[in-house]
Amino acid sequence: MTNQMLGMAYALISSALIVVVIVVVVIQGFGTYRAKMSLAREEAYRKMAEQALAAAQKSIEEEQKIAATLEEMRTRLAAIEKILREVE
């Protein structure tokens, strides 16, 4: 083998190794990007679940307030009915 052939073989092998390294780095970069996007998606779902839970709790509290008000109105109406029966 001549020096020129050795140089060409060295350049070819070096180029192949560089291409392999670049491909591995790009693939790992995409894997990292996908993992970050998956994490961001999960975080968004968690926030939506927390918001839904908060809304449900608020709805329950409002329902309880309405039920208490309704019970108070029933009591008052019963008192008014009693007074009206006594008046008759």
C-alpha cells in the first residue's frame, strides 16, 4: 500500500466514524426532545386535573350553600303557613 492509499483509507474510516457519531448524537437529541415534550404534556394534564378538581370542589360548596338556603326557606315557609292557618 502506498501512502496515498493509506491516507484515503484513513480519511474514509474517519469520515465514517464522524458520521456515526453525528447520527448517534442526533438520535439521542431527538430522544431527549421527546422526553421533554412528554413531561410537558404530563404536566399540562396534571394542571388540568387539578383545575377540574378545584372546580368540582367549588361546585360542591355552592351546592351545599344552596341546599342550606333552601332548607332555611322551607323552614320560613312552614312558619308562614302555620301563622296563616292560625289566622284563619
